[in-house]
Amino acid sequence: MFANAEHSLSCCPQDGASEPVRVAFDLPQVARLAQRHKQAFRDRLVATAAEAGAADPESLGRQLAVIFEGANALAASSNDAEAFTDARRAANTLLDVALTTTPEPAASEIPAVDADVNGSPGWTAIISEGLDTASDL
């Protein structure tokens, strides 16, 4: 993601956006196109994080997008592609942590216990049948 950064970046030093970029965002169609592109990029990062087995792919994908966007903005505003090297290191650290963390199972993934040790209906049956107390059994 950060490997092909441009080494010569031009920008407006006042706010980090080039004049063409600022003018483009004054045009609603261009702004919508950019927003859709950024959303598609985040969605792809989330999907890739899920495929890689991240414990929280939504969070990981969004965080990687922030790192990427931040590197782009910093590189453009400072005309220094070293921001991409720093971003790559930050992303690698984030990935190392995110991909080695064991995910907590979702409530729907926790196996239901249908009977207790004595063979009577377990809590799953009580809840699913809407019984108020165990004495209703």
C-alpha cells in the first residue's frame, strides 16, 4: 500500500491540499466521487482484514485507512515521501497486533447448552420458550 509513493509531491503548504484538489472538492460531483472511492478503499481494507483473520476486521480496516490517508496528507503537505515509510512501519505494527490477537466469539457463535447435568432443560430452552423461572418447568 505504501510501496509506490511519489517522491515529488506538490501542495499548498497552508492546508496540505493542492490547488486542484481544493477546487475539485468545490464541485459536488467530484466530492461524491472521491468519497465513494475512499469508502470503497476502506471497505476493501476491511474485507482484506477479515480474510486475513483479524479479530476485528472493521476496526483494523478503518485504522489502516487512517494511516494511509494520513501518510498521503503529510507527504503532500511536507513534500516528503518519508511519511510513507513511517506509515508502513505503523501499519506493520498494527497488523502484527491485530493478526495475533485471538478474537472473542460473538454471542451467536457460543454453543448453546440444551441440557444441564441432570438432563433437565438448560437455560437456552428456558429463555427460548419464554419461561419466567426454572419452577415453570
